[in-house]
Amino acid sequence: MSQTIQQCLVCEQTHEQIPLINLKYKQHDLWICPQHLPVLIHNPQQLIGKLPGAETMNPSPHND
């Protein structure tokens, strides 16, 4: 699952189009844009099929 193209896990925009944040997860380099970082934090189940193990991740609790 190692990405050679630097593109957002969610929207697939590249670093040429939008700033990207590098993630290291399970020996892989992955990328996510700032717009979709909240998905990783609050709705990781939306990354099932895009991020290995997303189905086992718990969302961060909301303290509103």
C-alpha cells in the first residue's frame, strides 16, 4: 500500500495542487490534505478501503 505518488488519501489531489501532510502508518508513507485531516481524526471509517486498518480505528471524541 506504499504510495509512490504523493496524493491525498481522500481526494487524490497531488502536492502540485494542494499542500499535503505526510503520515507514516504501518511501514507506509501516506498523504492527506489539510481539508481531509478531520476525516482521519473524526470519521476514520470513511477511509475504509483507502487506509489499511481504518475499520478498527476509533474516532476522536467530540468535546463540544
